[in-house]
Amino acid sequence: MRRDSYRFALLCGSTLLNFVALGILLAVLPQFLRDELHTTRAVVGLSVGSYSFSAVLARPWLGRKLDMLGRRWFLFGAPIGLGLTSLVLLTVHSVLAIVVLRLIQGVVGSTFYTAAATVATDLAPLERRGEYISRFSLFLYGGFAIGPSVATAVIARGGFAWTWTVGIACVVVSSAIAFALPETQPANEAEAPIPRFRLVHPAAVGPGMVLITAAVGYTAISVFAPLYAERIGMSSSGPLYLAFALTV
């Protein structure tokens, strides 16, 4: 039990840093697109929001692979993918390149979340799964709260390049922590047959429709929060993300 608690702590640490990096991207990319690439708000929404498009398409396939191959390499590899795409941001000067990078980040972001949430479930005692998932989600939203505040502080002193660099440092540490975690997949799960042609379980459709309607509103607000904060005279969008995360 103590060993699983230690592993759960490692998982939460890796999750926090991964989502700090995602929070940095979420807060800074709209400003980068507007100030450096001189795009419209519609293009900002399309570019930043393309992350969710690829994430949705990838998750059914990822879920099957997690059940077939285990969790560890997905959990460890996803932050590396996020770091590499953030590294490319240091040289990007076109909207098309941003969209392509965001599509890739959607895949690696959904990979990390799906793997991390599954590991949290693996480590949780059966009678405490709700509690463990709730505690796990605190570090996810904590990352979203910290990331924009970090981004605001860094961009004021070092510009966009330093902001991407800080995000890369976060995912490197996140990946190192995830690498320290052993495989958590139950032995009998890998042997269980998986339906070949079913990507979405029927039981997921109802809850999924509820989540997608909530996500549309959340994504619209979160993408434009940095620009809206400036419009109403705030020096930073960090307090907006922080208020949301604290209530969660």
C-alpha cells in the first residue's frame, strides 16, 4: 500500500509538470499568434483549438493500445513529444506550422492524460477510486493554474523564446519522473480479448456527450482568456486561470 502511495505521488508530480507546460502554451500561443504572426481572432481560435481536434480522434485508438501494450511507455514518451514540438516553436514563423504542431500536441497531450488517468485507476484501491481520481485531477488543474502565471512572468523578462524553453524544461522533468514509474497494468488485463472493430464502448457515449458540451464552452473561454484579459485592462491572464483552478 505504501509503495502504491509513493508511485501515485510520482504520477501526480509528473502530471503537474506536464500540465504546467500545457498551461504555458495555452496562455502564450494566442499572444504569439497575434503579436508575432499578426493573425485574426478567428485564426487564433482555429490554431490553438486544433489541439482538441486531434486529441479527440486519437483517444479511442490510444485507449486500445494502453490495454494491449501497457501504460509506462506512453506515460514516459508523451512529455518527450510535447517537448520536441515546443522546441520547434523556437523556429516557427507561420500559422500553418503552428496548426501542425498543435495537432501533434493534441495527440501527445491526449496520450499523456489517458495513460496518467489509467495509471491513477490502476494504483487506486477499488473502494477509493473516486478519491484517487479526484486527487489526481488536482495536479492536472494545478498545472493549468501555475502555467499561465509562469508564462506571464517569463515572457515579460525573456520573450516568447524563453517561455517555450521553460515549458520544455517542465516536460523533461515530467518525463524523467514518469520513467521512474514501473508498469501498473494488471497482468490479466493484457490477456483479455479486445473487440477488433469497436473504438468507442457504448457505455461511454452518454457521459461523453455531456463532457463534449462542457468542453466546448471551456475551450472557448480558455483559448481567448489571454486576449480578453488584456482587453479589460488586466496585466496578465494568470489570475483568470488561477481562479478557475482554485474553484476546481
